[in-house]
Amino acid sequence: MKIFFVIRGLHDPGGIERVTSVLADGLVERGYEIGIVCLQQGEPFFPLSKSVKRFYLPSNVLLRVRNLKKLYARENPDIIVFVGSHRLLMNIPAAKGIPNITWEHFNAKVNWHPLHKLSRRWAVKYSNKIVTLTQQDVENYVQIFDAKNVICIPNSITIPNIETTPLTEKRVLAVGRLASQKGFDLLLDAWEKTKNRKNGWNLRIVGSGSHLNRLQKQILENGISDSVEIISTTKNIVEQYKQASVMVMSSRYEGLPLVLIETMASGLPIVSFDCQTGPAEIVEHNKTGILVPALNVEKLAEALDEVMEDGQKRKTFSENALLRAKLFDLHRIVDLWENLFREILVN
């Protein structure tokens, strides 16, 4: 079976790029012929099997539909997976006559551009299946678009054999793009309110992006530069997990945050906003971590203090997190995708 994925590109260090690469490798290992079509140029940031074919479209945006059609006619894929729901006004006409899947990576209530809602309507009308990352987003599609062709397949753990963190460092870790979505401005306001930042605890934010300067300015204005640092995106994120004892996520919205899944697999206790969508389907409240009402800075500070000052709670959360992470095992997730491919071709 030949499966093609269509994605903006593989060159960025984001969760979408990581999970696409890992799923492609997992399918290749099971004998599938996999191709990834990149709309933008750039070498993959994450490791990718040499058996995965890569196709780079010419940069002319106006000719994308024509170029995609020519590629599909030459390569003859059995199924095309559109990575993301926001380019379907281009992707669906280009793939006419070929079974296709829309792989939703955010949630149906967040629109990236004025035509995104229309794009999702096209997915409901023209895609064989829509795959969301959370059950909540299945419900969103049903409620907003009256979708009947939508199922949930969560992201998998993408880092094999993650070492368990020893929980020895007085460090809270946050990871993500330095952008409004990730809410690091809210996190810095919460950190200013914590008591334990004065007891030797520090906050490390790992990420790159357009908000770096404003976040650095906020750190100075909040008077917390002695306990906060921002370091650039790294390929060795596991080393950062090992150097932390708490993971915090302050996002305004998510799809299914891969970073929570993987820090859970490393045994890190989690404190997270209960934003739409994802955290509540990963974190078991008061069992693997603490879920805080979305955007509530005061509650986020209180939850961070609660976990920082209680070593036994961190240990219990860590042990439970390691068990919970098994739900996101790569082999289990690839099984779900295989079942979906078979269903589409049979029908």
C-alpha cells in the first residue's frame, strides 16, 4: 500500500513535523510505501528513514494544484493524508479521485485564517475520514460541522526509550514555540507569584520564536531574572527532561500537546492549563499532575507551588505518569492508522 502525506514542510522543529516523521517511519517498518510531499523546501529537522520518499514542490504557489496533480498521476498513491485542515481548498481538488484523510492537528474551534472554517467543511464533505487528536475534537466536529466521518487517533510518543527523570533538580520546565499560543507570558506572570522561586527553584523555557524579545523584557519587568532562563530549541530535548522535576504548560489552546505526552513518558509530574483541547486527555488530575482552569494565572502559581514543595507528590505523580504513557505507545498508534487505511480501501 502506498500512502502519501502532504505537509507544509519537515524543516521546522515542531510537534507536527515530529509526529509525521515518526508515523512515516513506523509505517515503513510495517512494509508500507510512504511518501511525504513538502510544500516548502528544507531538510528534515527530525530523523527520517531513507525509505521514506520525499517530494518537494516548486515554490510557485499558484501552480501548486497543478503540480500536485502531476505528482499523484505519476506516483499513483493509494491514500493521501493531508497533514492539517487549513489547506484543503488546494489539497482536495489536487487529490480528486484518490481516497484521502484530513489529519487535524489543532482543534476545530481555532481557525488559522479566514477560510479555515470553510476548509474544514470541505474535509467533512470530501475527505473519507477526518482524524482528530482528541475525543473532545471529535465532538467539536460533530457539533460545529455535523461531521459523521471523524475519528480520534492520538499522537504517539515519538522518542524511543525515554530515560526516566531522577527528579533531583529544583527546576520547572516549559517547552514550545515562543508564540502567543503557548502562553509563556501567562507563565511568567504566574512564576512571579510563586513562593518557591525564592526557595532555590528555577524555571527554564526551551523554545525559539518571534516572542523572544518581549518575553525577555517581561522577565526583567517582573523581577524574576534570577530564577528564569530561556534557551533555544534543541534536538536533545530528553536531556532537558532529565534536568527537570516538574513540567508546566501554559498554552491558550492546543491540539494534543506532544510535549505533555513525552514528558509524561519520562516520568515528569505535570502542571497544565486545562485548555481546549488535549491536556485533559493526557493528564489525570491529581494522579499524574494538576490541571488548572484555562488562563487562570493565580491557580497556575498555586499548583506550581503545591508540586514544588511536596516531594512525595512529585514521586507519586511520576510513577503514575509512567503507567499512563503506555496509552500513547507508537505500536498501538500505528495499529490504529493501519486499521483506518484498510477500512478506507475496503469501503
